[in-house]
Amino acid sequence: MTTLPFLVELGCEELPPKSLKILAESFLAGIEAGLKQAGLAYEGARYYAAPRRLAVHIDSLALQQPDRVLTVDGPPVKAAFDANGNPTQAALGFAKKNGIDISEVDRSGEKLRYSRQVKGESATALMTQIINQSLAQLPIAKRMRWGANKVEFVRPVQWLVMLLGSDIVDGEILGFKAGRVSRGHRFHAPAPITLNHANDYLAALKEAYVIADFAERQASILQQVTDLATKENGKALIPPALLDEVTGLVEYPVPLVCSFEERFLHVPQEALISTMQDNQKYFCLVDAKGKLLPRFITVANIQSSNPKFIVEGNEKVVRPRLTDAEFFFKQDQKVKLESRNERLKTVVFQAQLGTVYEKAERISELAAFIAAQIGGDVALAQRAGILSKCDLATEMVGEFPELQGIAGYYYAQHDGEGEEIALALNEQYLPKFAGDVLPTTHSGLAVAIADKLDTLVGIFGINQPPTGSKDPFGLRRAAIGLLRIIIEKELVLDINVLSQQAVNAYGSKLSNANTVNEVFEFLLGRYRAMYEEQNIGVDVIQAVQTLKPTQPLDFDRRIKAVANFRNLAEAEALAAANKRVANILSKDGVTVTGAVDNSLLSEAAEQTLAAQVAKLQAELTPLFAAGDYTSALTALAALRAPIDSFFDTVMVNADDLAIRQNRLNLLASLRALFLAVADISQLQ
């Protein structure tokens, strides 16, 4: 089979750097999907992406679709011909639809069938359509038009390259006819670049000061920035999102070290880092202890003969931003943090739920209740709660919203509040994302739980739960954060008890009388997402969810016990037996009347099972009380043999009503032992 490499490059005005990688990945995925659908074979494909271009290179693309047989089924033969063998309208319609005579139709099967040879089309005839379809499906939030064009794209298109080997593929995309002329760096190599072959792409652009391979350009930035940081006796802060964005901003990366005045270092370093990363796209430098150094790295898009001017320009640009942060910090410290609550008395948290200050009051009350339950200092938790939202009214957070909590920490320290209170103001927002750290102090734990639960209860209490993808108050994230804190910090807390406390704190503001139950059901549903990320099977999660434990830590222990039990040799048989028992006990007319009467046990198998169940009831009681469900289920695995023997030799529905009822009582006792941990009949 003849093959050739294929290249498509779409040249544009500067593409959005934050979404460049996603656009390129989607462009490649769409083209590969189109190739597979068309049956065009190829060995491999990769995307290239730079600020002014999206490209895809395909290795060894087949020049022709394979010939294939197209088979079309028609109406049933019985309905296609009448008693005299004449074609009905159904048969004639099928023939007409396919452009054939009725004599060409195959009637040997149950249905009419028509098969024809379809000659494969050439790759050159198909690629334009495949590329256009991929571009139409790109995840572009808002497309734009330019000039008198009616076509739309994320940015105006400037040129188009499509090559199959050394030949131009005749086609039009987004209003541009394909050619072989690309463009290099806007300043270093502005002249047109003629590509003689699809495989010349990377090398030709590199000569023109464009590193077209996104991954290669990113690796170069990472290496250069790391090396420069080491020379400065520091470590560069390189968040993945920032690295992606900077890679999307430059075609020919040239990192340079810049500096700022040391006097700015008395400002909270989080504020300085935030403004340098978010607004200026700089890589900040810290020392071995994580303390910010008065230097940063900018990545230029040009190889300057005098880089000093670029350095000085960036230092000039960043100085006003740092000066603003310094000004806000000094202004905020002129008044006590607690006094900010006065302003929060007029700031609405939610129209039906009152002000932010009222929320802080509720958090304070609930945090105190939680602190008492987890062995914390009630007074400290209460104080941290009332101060928890004060920094929202500061100039610093007004300018840098991402510093909420962090600003509160520094201002609380300045005001002489205790270290635990100061830490709690920052820790209240933890965890901020999946895998994030959790609060470390008792007060931080109490305030973090109280804050999240207050929001959950409030929004459910006014009947505005999340629907579909709409979750304006971030309740799903809050719920998972709440569960993570309680489970990972091993806190013995009951969700329903805490929710009721939160409901009480709202007074008459809530209109939903079923708030506590709805919040619990919502949290119950969050377990699945949380445990699936840990590769826990859905059936294991459902086995525990069925029991609806109200303590998250208890729920977690049950999950781990069932996951461990599932790996035992006896698990499958016991799960099946539990399902059988559950079915028997759920039948109409079946009731459980109480304890097993040993005098009514006549069969050896039921006597053995009853003895084993009674023995385990005594042995497992302390294990259940201690939450040692893993040991309990391991012990219950010993019931496999007596259960199998019971079902093999004993008839539950005995004619004697007393014996039948006693056997049902025995099965109920057996089922109760397992249900003390989970409903293992759910296991698949």
C-alpha cells in the first residue's frame, strides 16, 4: 500500500495562550477520528502548536481508501412479494431508492438485500472535509469573523498549508486555498517560508526561529528557567497552568532574570507571587525555605542583541503592581481586622440567607460546637469563626480575591491574635481542589467544616440545590472537601447532628423542612465520586451506601472492609447467599418474629449454622462497636461452608409453620450480621 506523510498548518493571528494546547489536542483528535471513520490507514499523528499556528502531521497516510462492499437491507421477503410472486410497493420502493432494477435484489435471506462494490476515494479528496469537520468541533467558546468573510474561527486566519508528501492538496479551509507557504517568527524571520515536503516542517520553522512542537518548546522553557533559577541560588515556582500559558505565548522562548526592590518583601509573598504570575506571567524564585527572592524570570519571545532593555522593561512594568500590593497591605493594617465585620453587615451572602456577617456568626457558633466534639479549644474556634470573613472587606482581597484567608492570616498575626486563630482564617478554605492539603489545627478543622456545612444547609434550606452543571455556590466541591476533612483527619462526627445544628443557627430563614435529610442524601451521593477516584468499585460503594451511615469516618471504615472482603475466596459465594437470603426475606407475607428457637432446629445443617451465627454474634459485637469492620467481615467469611450446607439440605418453606418461621428467623439473624457492616448482596 502506497503511503505518504501529510501536513496541515493553519496560520492565524495570535491564538489564546490559555487554550492553545486544548485546541491543538482537539484538532488532532478530530482529524484522527475522521481518518478512522473514512477508513484511511496511517501509522501515527501528532499536533504542533505555537502562538500563530495549529498544525497536524500524519505519518504514512494511505493514499486511497480501500474498496469495500456496501450492503443495504430492505423489507422482509414475505412483505416484498405477493402470493403470485409479484413485487409489492415495498420491494419496488427499495429498488428505486437504491437506483437498481428489482431483478438485482438478493431475496435469498429473510430480508431483501442489495450489495454493491464501492471504490475507495483518494486521501486528497477526503482530507479537506476531515479537517473542516475537526475545526468545526473545536472547543471554542466564542468564534469571531474578520473582514468581509462569513467564516468564523477563534482568531483571523492568515495562511493555509496542506501537503501530501511534496504535493499541495487542493482544498479550501476557512476561506483559504491550500498552499505550501508558511511563515516564521514575526520579527526574526518575517519572510515567507516555502515548504517543499511535509517532513520539512519542523526543521524549516526552527530555522525561522519558531519551535513549532508545543512539547519541545515547553521542555525548553522548563529547562532554561530551572537552570537560571539554580544560578540565582533559588528555585523557580512553575505551576503547570502558567507553564502551559507561557508556552502558548512564545514561539522562540528566551528566559531572562529580572529583579525588584527588596523592600517589597515585607508584603505577604502570596500577594507578590499572585500578581507576578497572574498578571505578568512571570516565574517567581524562592529560596530553599520557600521564602520569596527579589527576582523573577520572564520569558521573552525574541533573541535580543541587548536583553538589558527587555529586563529593564519588565522591571518597570512590575514595579507599579508590587507598589499597589504594598499600599493595600499598609492601608489594611491601619485598622483592626475585627472592625471589618461592620462593613460585612451590609454585604449580602445570599438574598434569603442574610449578610456575610450573619454567616460569620453562624460559623462561629457551629465551629465552637464542632471544636468541643473533636477535642479542640472552643473559645479559639469561636473567635476564629467570627473573624473568618473579615478579610473579604480588606483592600488586599478586593484587589487579589485569591488571597482570601491568606490576607486574614497576616492581619490576624499583626493584630496579635493567637497563631491557631490566624492559621484557621487561612485553613477555612481548605481543601481548595482535589488532592489539596487539609487544615492542621483543631480550630482550622472546626471552621472549615462549619463554613462548608453552613453553605450546604443554607442553599438546600431555601430549595436551591445544584442542578445539572449549575452549582453557583460550589456545593459539590464543598461536600467532597467536608467529607475528606472528616475522614482523613479521623474525626468522629455525625453529619445529621452537625446539619441540625447548622439549621438551628439559621433560625427562621430556611423554608425547607426536609433540609437535614436532603443535605445528608446529597453528601451520600458525593461518596461515589470520591471513592471512584480511589479505584473502589461502584458495587462496593453501593453496598455501604445502602445502610446510609451518618458518620463519614464510619462510612470510610466500612468501604475499606468491604473492599478487602471482596478479595477473599469466599466473597462471591457469600454475596450470592446474601442475595438469596434477602430475596427470601423480602417476599410478600414473610415476617421475622424474633430470636431463633434451638428446640425447633431438627436438621444438622441448620443446627450448625445457628450455632455459628450465635457464636459470631457474641464475638463480633465488640468489633462492631470499635468500627473494626475488616476483622468482622473476615470472621464472617467462615460462614460460607455452613450457609452452603444449609441451602443444599434444608428447605426453608417447611410445611410446619413454626419450623418455617424459625428458619426465617435464623436467616434474618444471619443477614443482620452482614448488614452490621454492609449489604454485600450488592457485590457483583
